[in-house]
Amino acid sequence: MNKRYFGLPLYGILGGIAMTSVLLIMYTVPNIVAHFFEIPWHSVKIDAIDDAIPLIPPMALIYVLFYPFNLLSPMFASRYGTKEWFVRYMQACLIAYTTGFVIFLAYPTYIDRVAEDLYARAGDGFFGWGLRCIYDHDGVARGTNLFPSYHCLSTVMCLIGYYQKGIPGWLKGSMTVFAVCIFASTVMIKQHYFADVVSAIVIGLTSWLIICKLRERK
């Protein structure tokens, strides 16, 4: 497992693929369960905040760039940290994603794109078309599994991977800016509500703190 490919340890490559796969499964299964057992859906929209956030179709590009960021960031993080650090990092990711999974099962949330008139508001042109493709891929009339935002939760965990010794300050800064852009994209293309973003940040940071505290006790 100490072999390296493109400068990345094999365990880092496998870890990145595994976490991405786990994220996909944990996002998909609650939808199936909620529909099968007819669990009531809920909305966490805060009208005063969410209605004030504009719909900006070009932010769909940032939203989509999350996917390679999510896959590659753990791999890149493994290049700098020790294997022991990477194991703890993966444990924190698993705690964070499992927490989101449990919330999805217990309290499924949604956004009504018809009521929000999002298809029409997306407009014409390339970015309007791209945004409608995102909607079509993610439930069409209804987006689900919003709280917490897995986009934002995974971004928090990816960002934690860049905040370790040995990684240049400029890279930490640029990844932080990109992470903030991902947070903004989720609400600016109306895939999520403000509460989804906040909950994801809290869960992500708490998961990492739990792992750090457990290590201190050993």
C-alpha cells in the first residue's frame, strides 16, 4: 500500500474513490427509503434569507466542478500527510457522511422547483441549459436530500485535507476561496437553502473535532 502513482500513495487514491462511492450511496439510498415508506418530506426554507438570494445560472459551473474536487482532494491530501493522519481523516469523513445519511433518513427535505418557477427563471443560453440539466438529473420538479448539503459537507471535508503541515499557504488560500464559491453555488442555483449550507459546515467541522479529541485521549 506504499506504492505511489503520479506521486500519490495508493491508499490515498483508493480512499478518494471509496469516499466518493460512499457519498453517492448515502445520498441515493435515503431517497429510495423515503419514497418506499412514504416518509413525510420537509422544507427548511427561511423565506427572509432564501428569497433574498438571487438565482445566478453561471454558478452552475462551480457547482459541477465540485465533483472532480471531491474525488481528487482526498488523494492530494494523502500526498502530504502520514498514513496515520489519512486514516483519521477518512474516519472523520465517514462520521460526517453517516451523520448526513441518518438525517436524510429521519428528516427528508426537499425543494419544490415548480413552486419556485426555477426552470423558467433559469433563462436561455448555455448556463440556463446547463442549470436545467442539473435539475433534470436531480429529481426534475423536486430536489431532495437537501439538509445537510452533501455538496457543502464534502467540500468542508476536502478543505480540511488541505489544512495540514507541508501544504503551501497559497494552495490553502486558493482552495478556501474555491470552497466558499461551492457553498455559494449551491444556494445561487437554488439547489439548496441557506440552512443546508450552515448545517453541512457545522457537521463537517464537528466530525473532525471528534476525531481530534479521540486521538488526544489515546
